Amino acid sequence: MADYTLNLSMEELEKRTHKDYLMTKKFLKADAAEYLGLADGDKEALKHLVRAANILEVINMQLDNHHNLPFKNFLEEEIKKGNKQAELTKILFDAQKGINAIDTMSEPIFLAKEVPAYPGKGVYPTDLPVEEFHSILIKMLKSGKADKVRKILTQRSVVERDGDELIGIDYIDKFKDDFSKMADEIEAASKVSTNADFNEYLKLQAKALREADPMLDAYADKKWATLQDTPLEFTITRENYSDEMTGTVIENEELKNLLDENNISPVPKDFLGGRVGIINKKGTDALMAIKKYLPILAKNMPFNDEYEQNIKPDEDSKQTMVDVDMVTATGDVGEYRGGITLAENLPNDDKLSLTIGGGRRNVYHRQIRFISDMKKLQERLDAILDKEQHQYYLDEADHWFTIGHENAHSLGPKKGNETLGKYRNIIEENKADMGSLAFVDLLTELGMYTEEQRKQIIVTTIADNFLKTKPTLSQAHRVRTVMQNKYFSERGAYDIVDGKIHVNIDKVVPIAKEMLAEIVRIQIDGDFDKAEKYVKDNFVWTDNMELIGQKLQKISKTLNGKLETELADKLS
């Protein structure tokens, strides 16, 4: 068994695992009314789906870091020996679902001294530097091995050394036994679940886990994206925010030219998550209110005549939406690393299902968005927001903004923007935020929001956009908020008066429209240099951000977070 040296001291571990520093998000309890109200067949199906999600977590740990499973085994053996340091380290390991992560202060957490952060995570060899990676690909392309390079640069392969070359192995082949066990559980669920549509999806998803064929994933994704009226939720999430290796290939001019000549589009690697939940009908009905307006929003996107988008302005929107009471979140979707996912709009633009007529689906995580400490929230408002504007702050307005954000992912250029390299996700997340804000006035005119709700969304969004500290460039979801804060400040969307934020409400939406247009232009052009300049020009941590950040640090001690999944634990 591998041996490791624990990196965090007892003092640091005791601090980070204390309830003041370790936030807990509580998912459904074993006796939850949502669970007890299910039909017996759906209760049985839920058991199999939780088991499938747990298997997926084991797979994703290997994609995330080669050391995750050996380190987990090491901790468990040390705990048996009575090692208290290992016991506390295991709490953090389980929370962040891995050996390395980042906390809410954007500081890296290394649980073992021997294991640094790898740009290629667990999907590339740990001894492969970027320069050698590029050099090998260039040699392979010049040797006529474009098909092998294509498999290396796909989103669904694990890359290994093959002599002096590299080889890309489809992750279904790489983890065949585990995916087969997952398929068994999903098929078992499909035999007892009460909803025919859901069962059809489960059968397609199980089939896609048995054979390394991207088209099988596409069929499953296409069906999943149509699900609207089902009792249960089960998703295999596939997103590529964590891979910092693949996107570097476009920064090497010689390599980029060779890839273009061979018609190879490099796509960052997917990391896999499992979501299991129970559909909340009331919450879902509220979400659906925006659907009828999506074609109008599509018509109002900047430069909409220059590209195809997922929402067709003159057709019914292929967009389903569900609000979910969470049973479990495993793998990539359940990792608490500086934060955790509130909602997802999938499949992403790089997925094959969108090329065969598939739509997209928004899934919102109810238990993650709930505010657990209203007293702390009021402390935060007292410290950072103009007292006169407290009346417009509403935690539910953050959910309304998130709804706009997720739907905005379906608006704009329908392409993966791989040519933007390491900036593609920052630009896309920025687009989604600005799409949400830019249409607040229009949706108010159309009757989606009242004038009061309009003000609540604007004030709440600006107030929530401030962070405790400057993030790293790898944190796409946080980098974009810094960019927005600088952009909005320079154009008068808010002022800092006596150390507090005052939102100039009527200026916010026009400024958001400006930024949205600039972002969409970058996506249309697909110019890496323009994207880099745009991010660097706006990703600036200002004195005012530091002022508010220092206040936020005093109010919130939270450094890490964990999930409490009582129902899932019982079912598994």
C-alpha cells in the first residue's frame, strides 16, 4: 500500500473541521416527506440510482487525481490504528472528494505532502509537462498519426504514455468493470421505476456505459433533455472545467496549425458527477414560467444573425427545467471546492446530442441554495450594503438570477469555443451572468417580474457578486465575478459609499448589455488573444473589492464545506 505524509497539522485540521469553518449542506433526511410520498417502485429505483452514483464517484476520483484512491485507503488504514490526524484529514477528503482542492479563500489545500496539483489532473500522466505534451503531439501529427491525436484530445479519454508517444483510452474502456456495475444498477432501477419516459432514459444511459461509443451517450443525453414530468432525477454530469492541460495546445502556434490542418478540435476532458434526487413539482412549475419567453430572449441576443443558438427564436424551445430535492451528489457535481454547484444546464455545447436534434435541461439543487443562517446573512448586509437598499435584498432573488444564468447558457453562439483555450469557460460563465442581468428589464416589461422583483434581482446580484478574496485564474465561476465588479464599477453601476455598496439600479441592465455584447463578440470571433486580453483587462482585484472582501472575511469564517446525505446513506 502507498505511504503518504499528512500535510495539514492537527491545529489546522481541528480548525478546518470545526463547524464554524466547515459548512454543511443538508440533503434529504431518511424520513423526508418527499421520499415517503414516493410509490414503492420509485423508492426501490432510488436505491439502485444512489448505488450507481456512488460507483461513479470512485471512477471520477481516478479521473481527478491518480493518488485519490491510494490516499483514501491509506487514511482508512491509519484511522484503524487510531491516527487522529488521519481521521480529521478524512473529513476534508470526503468533503472535497479528493486529495487536493481549493478553499473559499482561493487557497490550495494539499492533504498529502507528496502530491502537488497536476494541470492534467488524473486524465494525463503526472510526469508529463506541458512542453513535452506539445512536442509529442507535434511529432505524432507529423508522422501521420492524426487519428491517435484525435483520441488524445477528445473530452472522453484518459491519456497514458505509449513508449515515446501518448495514447487516448476512452473512459468507458478504461473503467469497464465499474461502468458495467453502474449499468447493472441503472437497469435495475429502470425495471421498477413508475415513469415510462424516465425508464427509457435509464435504459439508454445504461447502454452507453457498456460500450465506448459517443453516439450512445448522445441518444441518452437527447432523451434526458426531454424529461419534464418524472418523479425522480438521475443525471451523469459531464463538464470540463477542471482540465488545465488540453486547452494549452492552442497556445503553441505550430501545434495549433497542425491541428487545424488535420481538422482536430481539442476539447478539455470531462469529469463525471452523479446527481440523484426527487422532483419538486411546485418548484418546477415556478421555473417553467420563463420558458415561453426564451424565443424572445434569443431574438434579443447581441449579433444573433451571425450564429446559430440552441434556442431557436421562431420555434418551441428545446429546454426542460426541474427543481430537485437532493438525495445525493457524487463525483464532480458533489465536490465542495471553494463552493458547490447550485444548478446545471446540460448537455454542454461540445456534446454530440446537440448535433442530432437534442435539447438542453436545467436542473436546480434546492438544498444547496437554501440559506441556513439568516442571522449571518443580516450581518453581511449590515456590513456591506447601503441600509436603504436592504429592502431590495432577497435571497430568493439569487435563485431567480440563477434561473436566468442557466437559461442564458442556451443563448448565444452554439459552438464549443475551444479556440478560446483556458479562457473559454470564464467567457461562457460571464456570458451566462450577463445574459441573466441584461434581460431583467425586458422580462419585467413582458410580465415575468414585477418592478419590485426587478429591483430585488439587480440589488441582490450586485451585492452577492463580491468575494472574500481574489480567486485564481482556474476558478472560472469566480474570475467572472471579479471581471464584472471592475466593469460595473468603472461604468457607474454601483458606488462604494462609507465603505458600503450602493447600487445604481437603473444603470445595471444597460451596462450588463454592453458587457454581454463584448463577450458574445469574442465567442463569435473565437480569437484566443482577444479573449486573453479581455480577461486580463477586467480580472483586476481593486481596492474596493479588497475593502468589501475584508468585511466578508470577518463575518464568514467558512473555509470548506461538506454534504450531509442521510437518506442516500441509508439507501446505499
